[in-house]
Amino acid sequence: MKDLNNYVISSSIEENIKMMKDIFNKDATLRFREFENQYNGLNCCVFFIDGMVDINMINENVLKPILDTKVILDGIDHIDYMKSHIIISSIVNTSYKISDIVSGIISGGTILFIDGNSKAMIIDTKGCKTRDIEEPPAEKVLRGPREGFTESLLTNLSLIRKRIQTKDLKFRYFTVGERTNTNICICYVEGLAKEEVLDTVIRKINEISTDGVLDIKYIQEFIDDNPFSIFETTTSTEKPDIVTGRLLEGRIAVLVDGSPAAMTAPSVFIEHMMASDDYYLNYFFATIGRIIRIIGFIASISIPALYLSLVSFHQEMIPAPLIMGIYSARQGVPFPTFLELFALLAVFEGLREAGTRVPSPIGESISIVGALVLGTAAVEARFVSAPMIIVVGLTAITGLALPSLSAVIIIIRGFLLILSAMLGFYGYIFGMIGLIIHLFNLRSLGVPFMDNLTSLRPQSLKDTMVRAPMWYMRYRPKFMSEDSKRSVDGGEKDE
Amino acid sequence: MNRYIIFTLIIGLCILLTGCWNYRELNSIYIVSGIAIDKNKETGLYDISVEIVNIKDTNFQPNIESVVLEASGSTISGPIRDLIKTSSKKLYWGHATTLIISKDVARDSVLPTLDWAARDQEPRLSIEVFISGEDTAKELLDTKSLTTDIRLFEIDTMVSENRSLIEMPVIKIYELINELDIPKTHSVLPMIKVESVHGNFTNVLSGGAILNKDKLVGYLSDEEILPFLFIRDNVNAGHIKLSDKNNPKDNVILEIFNSKTKIYYNLSEGNISFDINIETQVSIAELNTTTDYISKSGRKELKNKAEKFLQRETKNLIKRMQNELGLDIFGFGNIIRQRDPNTWKKIERDWDSIFAKLDINVNYNIHIRNSGRISKPIEVFK
């Protein structure tokens, strides 16, 4: 690695070209062009990195004005005159420092050297190709905004700014990653976000010491309060409207250049049960959706464990006609229920994993093979009993209702299943107690993860299992924001 | 550190010191539907018949058949345990619904049977207890079930689905155990008989068996059941059949909607008497008569007739109990015990003789609510 301190910008263009070639040794994307103004004989040279810049912008706004100028530059500081009179660009810096020049060029700037000047001009000509704004496939909605973040940080920030048009919306840049030098941006609404939470986030981001940051998940893992928990205490989304909603509740968002997802924190458990649709559809319908998701979560972690407990420990709890049905279906199945259940769940997870990794047309055939062929054949061949297919199917379907918790669900489900295999309902209850204790122990940037769920005040519960109508949500979540009234001038008195 | 040790101890103790939690695969057990207990007249041993549900290996469609296993021994639990020798799998009692005791066993005592059922972990205390109306209890298991494959499950369905229509309410093990403990009150168990329906033999509930403490001593006939239930305030539904001996064409059936019995206990000058007031709502279920019971005066007549009929039946039952058996099956003694414990302490020892001379007034008040969907009898042209 070359030490940049060994280099100095010289006033000779030839020297500078040699120096730049030396710094960017073996980098084929470095381009430069030397040119001379025909009227005043000024020798200039521009450097840029191919692909990072908008060539048209350089041609029109840098080369053309310099080549066309008829001003005789004599006895004045060329650089400063050109900066203020000739170069057409909103962001232009000058510097003597070689490190500024290098970081400018690698982030998509154009460097202009002028013969006889030991100062270089850094012109912003960023012109990277980015993806169009599309609906994120993982967060499709029935109704409501369909815009999704892209990989470009600036585009993403503009998507947020477009929605919150106030000077109080703050964007603060940080650079993380010793090699990638990734731009990350913390955004929050001043006056809503809690100072201490903001300070914690900034402190934790400054503490990050890593080679590179490629996605928001890197940051999420670095700033998580509970690094060993299976639950994530920060949430991420690809939709600017969700981020906006959370910013307005006093949360803080972090965006990373190159990642189409934004992190929001602090987060509470019930957020995982929410979908953006909830706020765009009728609130009765949204409430039903919430309740279904909550039941889905509980069912998905519990069904295998409960079935196993019932069938192999507590046969007295199954109604007599049903137990006879299960009994007859299990006739001739060689494996114990536990093994049967575990294997089938593993097969399902395998199918799911295969389905997500392969291109979608093949993914469909995998599900057909898995569901129809494997399931039916396994039952007919007496490898598994028919009720087991129902149990695993129910488990799978209910689990799909909560995409953000899918990994967590698999782990808890397995954990409860093993406990139930050892102790029946007793083990299941132990597992659930453990899970609840763990959930109540979690903190997200100092905010209890299960907050709002222990209160009985209607204003605390308005956005949990029920989604209250908008006119009822007069207050922001209390734990989250400084000023808890939703409208600026206060609305009604505090309850 | 201390905290973790305590936490581990708590969890460990919770797991290790609680009841049994053995992993038991569903197919390693036989589901028992019920049990019949007989006494062998020659050997004097208990003959135990256990009905199990045998589920055969079929694809998708449950194929269930009833299998009766038999064993005998001098105790109840001994032969039951011996059954494992004849069956390949362990018997599972969690779904047993029915316990049938033969008259011979009940004459000795129902206690050994109840002791086993209450002490063993698996049988539920909600098992229904019956006395066999036939010579042996086993006969009831041998009949062919009409509607379901399992004989004893059919009995259970019969009594639980039609609970309100059944004339004799079933009694569960825990209820019987509780009743046995009430001083000077004697239990009545439902009896079950075999009846022929279209050539198939099936079981029907019929009459009651009166226990003196824990021993069978007498029976209630079918006609005595209704007045008995009226006094016990246990009538939810049922029919009152009114017939006139002098006029065989005069038959009326009243359907009971609900009934409320209030028993008043009076003590005056050392004389104990009871007033039983019974309020019953009925409707006309069948009117097979030439008499007009629909007009205002006719309704009154019908009401009087029904009240008189029930009063007579009830008084007859009470008299029979007072004179023949001398057993307080109605719980009058218990009413005194609850309402006037001081008097009860004094008279408890002599209760049997007091009961025999007890002055009991029975008043029925029957409200005829309606006459069903039609008001008049169907008219035929002259």
C-alpha cells in the first residue's frame, strides 16, 4: 500500500500526471485527458475514473468551458478564477492535499490540474448507474405507495425527503468501513427523536471497526443491544413510506450507500406483526390482519410441539373420535412421532430454502414436487402419517404470514419441539416461559422490546393487536419520542 | 453466580419432582372404552371385562372394531393388570367412559371398584357408573352396537348427547364418591338393560338401583324415576304420560320444558315436616283423546289432572321408601344437616326412624304453556 503522504502536488502538469499514474498503478479504469486552450495557451489535465462519472457532464461543464474561454489568464490565480467563472458545476472544491484528491476521484469526482498551479480542483461529476425505483418484491402491498429504495443513498434520501418536507428532518453522514469507505446516513426528525437514543446510535456507529459495509445488516449487527439474541432489536425495510412513518414516531433511520434497505430503531416486538398495508386499509380489516399474524406467530411456533405433546404424552386430551383417527393413520408408520415430525419439518425447510434460491419458474415446480408428490407419496408409502402432513402444512402456512420473523420462528419451533419431546406440555410451557422472559429482557437502544404490551391504557394499545383509526392515534409511542402529541399544535389534552 | 444455581435448582426440581411424564407412542397403547365388573357365582372372584378399541391397519379410513378382553381375580386391579398378558399393548384408560357393575358385585359393595377407579392415575373421575339390569354386566358388552362400532362409546354418546331427554340422569364416579359421603343420604344409580330392536340387541337405560350406603338393596321402577327426579330437582326435560284407567281413549302426553323444585323444611314443637313445591312448565306433546283440553275449563282440568297424577306418584314413591326400604334417597336428612346443623346433630342417630314417619307435603304447580304447533285435535268429518 502506498503512503499518500509521500506525494505532493507539483505545479508541473507532467509531474502530476506521473504522480497520478503512480498512485493508481495497475488501475485500468483511471482516465485522463490533457488539453490546451487555443486562445490563452493554458495547459490543463482532467482525471476521472471510468464508470463512476457522467462523461457528458465532464464534456459539457468542464472541458467545453475551459477550451472555449477567451479570457487571458495572466497574473491571477487560475484555479480560483476558473472555479468562480468558468467551471459549471454546483460542487467544486480546491485542495493542495493529495488525500482529498484521491478520495474525490474514487467517489466519482473529476480532478482538474492546471499547469503552474500546485492546487487541484475537485469537481463533482458523479454519474453512477443505479436501478430504477421499483416495488420491493419482499414487501408487496395491496394498497399504498409502491416505491422502494434503490442502491443509491442519495436517491433513497430524496425518497424520504419527498415525504417529510420540513427543515427538522436531519441527515447526518458518516463513513464506515476502513476499505470500502461506505457512506452511511443517519436520519431523524429533530424534536421527535430522543437525544439519548440518537447519541447512542452515533456512538455505536463511530465505534464500528470493520473492513467493509455492504448492507444495512452489517450496521444492524454492530449496533444491536443483544448480539446473542435470536431476535433482532432493529427493523429494516425497503419502503420509504414505512421509514417515514417510523421517523414520525420518533425513531431513527440509518441508510447505507449500496443497500436498498433502511434500518429503523428503536424497535419493539409488535412491529414484526405489522405490515404497511395496515395503515392503508380499513382499520377493522387491518386489525383482523394483525390478529391473524399474531395467531400465526404463536401457531407456527407451537403447532408441532403441541401435536407431539398430545399424541405422545397426553392422549387423554384428544377427543376420542380424533384419537382413533390419528391412531389408525399412524398404523404401520415405523418412526416415532418426534422423528417423523422433525424430519418432515426439516424437509419443509429444505424445500423453502431451495425455493428461495432458485429462479422463480423452477421454484414453483419445487413446491409442486414438494407438496404434492413428496407429501402424498410419503403418506401412501407409510413413511409418515397423514395428520403429520396437516400439522407440518399448518405450521408452514402460519409461519409464512410473518416474513420478518421467519428465521426466529424456525429456531423457536425446534426448541419447543425438543422440549416437548422430553416433557410433553410441561416442556412446552417451560419453553414458552423462557421465551417470554427472554423477550421481556430485550432492549432496543434502551427501549424495552416488549414495551406497550404490558399496559392497559387504550392509548398504549392503539397500535398493537388492534390498529386504531388514525384520528384516535393522537399520541406517539411514549417510550419513543420526546414530544408525544402527534399534531404540532397539540390536539387534545393528555389523558 | 448464586442466582444461576438457584435458577437451575428450581428448573431441575420442577422437572424431576413432578408426576409421570413418560413418552408413550400412540400406537403402543390400546384405547379402553370401558369396563364391566361381574362376580363369578362359583368361584367368588371378580370377572373383569374390558372393551378395547381395536383400530385396524387401513389406509386413510379408520377401521374400528370392539374387542372384549376378560380376566378374573380376587381384586379389581389385579386382573386388569393381568390383561396385559392377553393383549399385546398396554391398556390406556384415559378415554374410558363407562363403568358397569353387575348386581351381584353391587350387592356386596361398590367400594372396591370405586377405589380402583379413583386411585389409578389413568381412568377419569368423569367415567359414568351404571348398574347392569341383566344378570351379568358382561352381557351388555356382548350386544351389537347399532350406531357406532364401540359398544360403550355408544352408551356414552347415548347418555351425553341426549342428557336432557334421558329419564334417569347418569352419575359420574366423582359424583358418586361425593354422594356416598353425605350422611344418611343414599344414592341411586342408573340401570342399563339389553333390549331387542329389530332383532339387534341394544342397551337402554331403565330404572334405578338404590344403594344402602355402598350396597345394592332395591330398585326404582321406570315410573318412579320421574317423581324421584322431581324431588331431587333434577328434571330438565321429559314427558309426563297421563292416562285414565276408566277411559283408555284418553291419553295426553305433556312435555316438560323446565322445572324448579323448592323444598321447605319446618320444625315445630319437635315435629319435622317438609313442603315440596314444584313449579313445572309444560306443553302438550300429544293429545290422543276425545275430551276437550284446549278450552279454558279444559286446560284447567288438564292441569288439575296432571298435578294430581304427579302428586299421587310422588307420594307413593315417598311412602314406599319410608315403609319398605326405610332409605332416605331424596336427601331430606342432608337438607336438615345444611339448614339446621344443631337439630341434625341431635337427630342424626335416629334419622332412619324419623324418616319413616316424616310428614311430607307435595305440591305441584303445572303451567301449560302451549299446545305445540296446532291448537285443536285434528278434526275428522262426521
